[in-house]
Amino acid sequence: MSEMSSNIILVILVTSFATYLSRFLGVVSSEKIDETSKLFKWFNCIAYSILAALIARIVIFPYGVLQDADLWLRLFVVIICVIVYLLSKKNLVYPTVLSAILLALLNNYL
Amino acid sequence: MINSKYFFKGFKSIKGIDSPALALGASFIAIGALLKNIGFNLEQSIFSTFLTYALPGSLVMAESFIVGASLINIFLAVWLVNARLYPMTVSLMPLLLHKSQPRWKYYLSCHFIAVSAWLIMKSNYQSIEKKHRIDFWIGIGTGTWSIAIISTVIGFLAADYLNKDMMIGLAIVNPVYFGCMMVGAMKNLQISLSIILGAILGPAFFFISPEWSILYGGVLAGTIAYFVGELK
């Protein structure tokens, strides 16, 4: 058991180091980048498109438990919730609460 | 040291109709339950969210841990999925840098860079004077990070009461929240194009390389959007 738990601590440390590394290197690079430069604008576009790619990936090719819900169900719930977001004048509470209830119910009953 | 007026102004961003609290809460409740199910104890689960605070990284850690991956493989898998934090940091920190502010604030608070806090800062920084932005940012980061840690505890304790459909329901909240935030961020051609192309090319590259799809798709989409926006 103690070997197991020291192993878990190592896994956590390795995970957090791998995560902090990109944040740290980002700050180092930021010292030399002016917010009005073209390089900054390019990184800004890449940041938004990487996030969009990540979100689309989680919906279409998910990690973990979401794999057990049908792809069309996931897409249906996301589209309905984005429409609710736009109709509710950009209220984020309605779509997020609705998404959890809708997918849990549809996945259970369909 | 830290201007409390701006710190609390940032901290309060976890309230209100565009609050990330629900989305973060749902995701980290799911993480807390997942970590309990794969054999972490409560302290280890808290420690994990405290030190990592990046959702896809924690999911990848859990999946690698279950299959007994080596530490090197866990490092590479997590680094790859969290490499998006590099362009996110580079497109945020120059907005917060100010000569009068000590450097340690930037190197410590970059730990708070995660999608939710980043999107809130990106949509609010213009309303804060540059000198005070880092304190405002530390407020946002402390608020969102606290929610993540508290939710991990709740998820860990509630794990036995959450059935599979409830876990699936919790897991969809995060992409829905971020999807809505991204739609809300489409304020000019360059950003809108970055988001739309990223959402198409990211999954498209999955067929070529699942591990690298987000980086390949994201960098290509962002570069195309950048040049189209510059030509306009």
C-alpha cells in the first residue's frame, strides 16, 4: 500500500510539472513580446483555435465517461445549449445547468 | 504587495450570470469522483487539483494511471495535452506585464492559467488599468482555483452516490460552458475564424494523429485565421 501511495504522489508531481512547464515557458516568452506586435496577434489566434479544437475534440472524440453517451446525443445537447445561451442574452447559467440534466436524462431513457 | 481592491474585483468574477463556478464545479466534482474510483485518497485528490489545476491533464493522468503507464509516458501525454497553455500564456501575460510589478507575481500566478480564468480575463482586461491587471488576474485565479479544489473534495465524498448517467451529465457541462464562452468571444473576423477553423481542423486531424490533433489543428487554424485577418 505504501508503495502504491508513493507512486500516486509521483504521478501527481509529474503531471503538475508537465502542466506548469508550458505556463512557465509562456511567461518567459511573454517578457519579450509586445501586446501590439504581430507575434502577439498570431499567438492570440492560435490560443483561440487550440481551445476551439480542444472543445470540439472533447465533444466528438471525448476522454473518459463521455464516450458512453452517443455522439449524436452529445452534439444535440451542445447545439441546443448554445442556442439557449444566445436566446438568453448570453446567460451561462441556463445552458450549463440544462446541459447536465438533458444529457443525463436522454442517455438514460434513449 | 497585492492591491486588495483589484484582487477582490477579480475574485468576484466567480459570481453572476457569466460565472464559471457551475462549469468548474461540475468538472471538478467529476474529477474528484474519478480520482476516488481509481484509488486516490482524499489528500491525494486535493493535492492533484491544487498542483495541476488543468482538467484535460488530470483526465489524461487518470487514464494513464489506470493502464499503468510509466512516469515518462504520463509526463509526455500530459505535456502534450496541456501544451495549449503555452500559447494561452503568451497571449495573456503581455497584457498584464507592468514595470512596477514584481516578477514573482507572474511566475506564481501563471499557475492559474486555465480555460475559464483565461476567458474571463480576456473579456475584462480592457476595463482595468494596466498597472492593476496582475492583481485583478490573481483575484480571478484564486477564485476559480478555490472552486476547483472545493469541488474535488465534494466529488470525492459524493463518488458513491453518483451513477454513470450523472457522471455523463457532469462531463458535458464543461464543453458546453466553454463552447458558449467561445461563441461569445467571436467579436472580430480574426478571432471568429480562429474559433470556427479550430473547431473543424482539431477533430479533422484526429484521423491523422489523435495525440497531436489539437496542436496541429489549432496551430494551422490559428495561422490561417491570422493571415486572413491581416489581409483584410
